[in-house]
Amino acid sequence: MTTNDAKSATKPAIDKKALLAKYIAERDKRLRADGNAQYLQIAGRFAHYLEDPYTPRVERAPKTDHVRFAFVGGGFAGLVTGARLVEAGIDDVRIIEKGGDFGGTWYWNRYPGAQCDTASMIYMPLLEETGHVPTEKYAHAPEILAQCQRIGRQYKLYDNALFHTEIEEMSWDDENARWVIQTNRGDRFTADFVGLGTGPLHVPKLPGIPGIESFEGHSFHTSRWDYDYTGGDPKGAPLEKLADKRVAIIGTGATSVQCVPHLARACGTLYVVQRTPSSVDVRANAPIDPEWFSSIATPGWQLRWLENFTDTQSGAMPEVDLVQDGWTDLSRRIREKIMQLPPEEMTPQKMLAAFEDSDFEKMEEIRARVDSIVKDSEAAQKLKAWYRQLCKRPCFHDAYLQAFNEPGTHLVDTDGKGVERITPKGFVVAGVEYEVDCIIYASGFEVGTEYKRRAGFDLTGRGGLKLSEAWADGMRSLHGIHVHGFPNAFFVQPTQGANLISNVPHNLTDSGRTIALTVKETLARGCREVEVTKEAQDSWVELLLTGAGRMTGSPDCTPGYYNNEGLAPSPAARLSVGYPAGASAYFKYIDAWRRSGGFKGLAFR
Ligand code: NDP
């Protein structure tokens, strides 16, 4: 008997049929006809939920000048593209950012306990270039924000940046071959080239719970944490002002999982209000030993780590797994299951079944972990996630489940229905009113809403073509970067490129390289315009459609932002995919594209 046989002999067999039936019953409980419309857009009387609690707004004169490159968004996308442009000798870069500093996600999300979910060594961009040594396997938010600021300083991106500024209009001026940019601060300036890195999850949303406007206590969204009210700070100082407070946190997604342990320690009473439990696996964070780091940090180390991680995610089998985290563990398990198949059974159906088996096993382990940690068996039952792991964002934490053992912390499970009502004094679930002093909305960010609503403006390209028109039937691009009809504009995001969701920054740093090279080439040729040809864009989209489709977001999953809240996906969603051969293959392909020097698919004028 092999070790594997011995292990499987001791494990009870999984009743897959019963599990699937349970998954479907749990999903059905949560399906609702209003999908994304269930959420409130934060505007009008709710606009105060968007105010920046971190940086005071500074008055300044409007800009009316011309820059070489204007970039919308000062998160990772803008920073890494800006850095690559500066490295390529293009240093007249202006980043326009609605927050008060660089950082994007990490500017806004300063809730206690915020940390990256993908290992710092590959998640934090430009570590090798800046020389920063991450302090932990999964760095906390202040360190990631500091890395953003470090990039900003090192590449002198602060000099020309416009903070607390939102684009109102960005249109292509065909006659002068340049972009005209107008903002909410009265700016009207021009740029030869523009980049867009507005990020997928930056517009907070509120649950559309009846009575939400009637609450008379204090409330805020997790992405605008009110430390004046809670006490403490983003570095983890205790939230001392909550000691005598009754607090409710609504939502149990990745954000809530990270901040609940801090709230549980601090609050007089904490209600964690749950609609769907998250799957919460082991985190195993650890400090990074600087001595160990210097032993591995030989030139090119970060790219080697990035490629090694991407290989594990793309089904390749690197000899060593450098990153060793929850994501690579998941891939390793799937691969091992598939490798156990006898050669004659290596059919797509059997491989899919092996994939499913490994998912069932993983989720059973995650559910068993709840029982082993949470002492109250009723709460433990309710904290178990009944869906396949990639139906929702997998979470990893070593203190979240433990928080439910704190005497002042109570799970209020809504049995998939959500909060019934908010009253002046608190909230109602299953007819019971819970009185609270403060409600914290951990209710996430807009995903399925229109691109122009999330970006805040609709890009106007050649001949007045709006981006919303160009993408009316779904996104169309070459490499996810260039869009026909929008010359000298570059999109920095994963879709239609590598689409590596488990490590988004890798997609962005790589696109930064392509953009810097393309701009440099345009200038070197003495050209004023670069644009993808319609033919090249069409054939790229055709190639994308030969793939297996989206990996996440199956409609049979429990509802969430991965699957359009459980409603049938819009026809446009079929184009929200990546390179059919996978992320590793994409990075190799695009590297060869860049090296060839042919700029295939682009027209220079
Ligand atoms: P999510 O959208 O994941 O979670 C929102 C939560 O609010 C869900 O639990 C949802 O329940 C709940 N909710 C919505 N409406 C109601 C209602 N009416 N009553 C009760 N509960 C309700 O937002 P997060 O901010 O947690 O995370 C968003 C994304 O941000 C993550 O998926 C991840 O991609 C990213 N993130 C990454 C982190 C990292 O990398 N370290 C950390 C935090 C976030 P239901 O599930 O039923 O819809």
C-alpha cells in the first residue's frame, strides 16, 4: 500500500451526489431576480460614504498644459506603467488619481488587518527595482501603500501627479493627434498618449437594504475606515474606542474576514452579519528573514518568482514551487489528482472529474477546519461554505474563525437572505431587531455595472466613438491593451491578456513593458499615432473565443460578483477571458511579440 492509498483508506468517501444537491439548495436560497440592482450606487444622500477620510484636499490652480503621457489611476497600474515609461526615457508622465495619494486599492483599503492574499514576493510590484525587502510572506496594507509611495518617489511620478482629481472627459482630437482631458478640478490639458488603469474594484457599493437611510447611529464602508470613531490605526493598534460599543459588520467576504478578528478583540459587542459564508483556509503568514532574502535575491529574482508562480497556475509543473501558498497548493492538488489517472484514462472528461474531486476534497477540509476551530457547534455549522472553491474569492486567515470564540462576538446568519431591514436603532434579521451604535458595511465594490459608471467617464475616440459603443457587445482589444478607434490609448488590466487573476500585479507590470516600448517606438519612428488595426483586433478576439471560457463565475455557483450575482451572464461576458493557452503561454507570447520588434497588429502614422 502506498502512502496515498493509506491516506485515502482512512478518509471517509465523499458522497458527491449529496454534496452537489446541498450546493444547489444553498445556491437556490440566495438567487434573486434583481442581481446587481440589489446594491445602492453611492451618490446623492449617500455620497458622504465616499469621502476621503485619509488626506485633506488641497486647492490648486487648474492645469492647461500639455504632457507626453497622462494616466488615469494612481494604483499599481499607473505606477508600474509610469515606472516603465520613465525607464524608457519618457519622463513627462502625469498620473491623475481620485484619491489623495498613490496606492489605489491600498490607498483606500486601510481597514484593520488588511493584507495581501497573494505572497508579497510576487504581489508587491517592482521589489527588485526599488530594493524593498518585504517584511512578511503576506504584507500588511501600510507596507504595500509605502511601496506604492516608494515607486512614486523613485520614478519622480509625484512631480506631475494630480490627486483628488477625477476625469470628466477624455477625447481624441483627431486634427492635432492628441487627447484632451478635462477634470472635476477645472483642468483642461492635452496629452500625446493616455493610459487607463481604473481597476476592477474601486467603486464601493452599499447593500440596498430597506431603511438603510434611517439609521441614526454611526456607519461607514470598510474602504473609508473611520479611525476617528474606532480608535487604533491601520498598523494594527487596538481599536480602543470600540470597547463600550455595539457594532455590526455587514458582509463576510475577503475584507470582512481580515478585519473581523480586530473588531472581535475590540468591540463591546460585535455582530458579524452573514449572507454567504466565505471559505477560509489556513493563512500561515510568517516574517521574511532578510538573510534568506539576500540569498535568493540574485538579479532577475522577481521575474523568476513571478514566472514560477504563473507556471503553477497554468498547469505547468515547475520542479520547485517557490511561492508555496494556497493558490499553488490548489494547483498542485489538481495536478496530482490528474497524474493519478492511468494514461488510457487521460480524457478531458476524466480530467474534469479529477479536478472536481480535488475541489470536493479541499472544500471538505475547509469545512472540517471550521469544526476544529469554532467551539459553538451551531455557529460552526453556519460558517461552512457550501460551494466549489472558485465560486467565490477563496479566503485565507488564521484568526477569523477563532474570532467567533470571543464571548462578545456573535454570528448573525441570515440563512442566505441578507439583512431584512435597517432601523433608526440597528438592523433586523429574521424578525429580530439588533440595536447597535455602529454599522460597518463590508459590502464590497461595483463589478458588474457599466464600465463608464465605474470609470466615471466614457472615453471618446476617433470620430466621436464612445468606448461604451465600441464595447457594447463586449470588450474588444489586442492583448487587452490596444483598442481600435482609440489611438495612443492603452488599457492596463488583465482581461484579454494573461488574465492571471491569482496575481493581478503580474499582468499590470507586464503591460507596462509593452506600453513603454510602444510609445518609445512611436516616437523613434517620428510618428504621432499608434493604433491597433481592426483586422488584428478581430483576429485576437477570434483567438480568445477558441478558449475554454471563463474559469470562475459559473452560473451554477452561489451568487456573487464572479458570476453576475447568479443571473445569466450577459453575452458580453464571453469576452471577459484571457489567452486560451493560459497565463504562462501569454507571457511567453507577448515577450516574443515585444522582442520581435515588429509590433504586429499596430499601425504607426
Ligand atoms: P465582497 O463583494 O466579496 O463581499 C461583500 C459581502 O457583503 C458579501 O459577504 C455579501 O454577501 C455581503 N452582502 C451584500 N449584501 C448584503 C445584504 N443585503 N445583507 C447581508 N450581507 C450582504 O466584498 P469584499 O470587500 O469583501 O471583497 C471584494 C474583493 O476585494 C474580494 O473578492 C477580493 O478580490 C478583493 N479583496 C482582496 C483582499 C486581498 O487580496 N487581501 C482583501 C479584501 C478584498 P454574499 O456573499 O451573499 O453576496
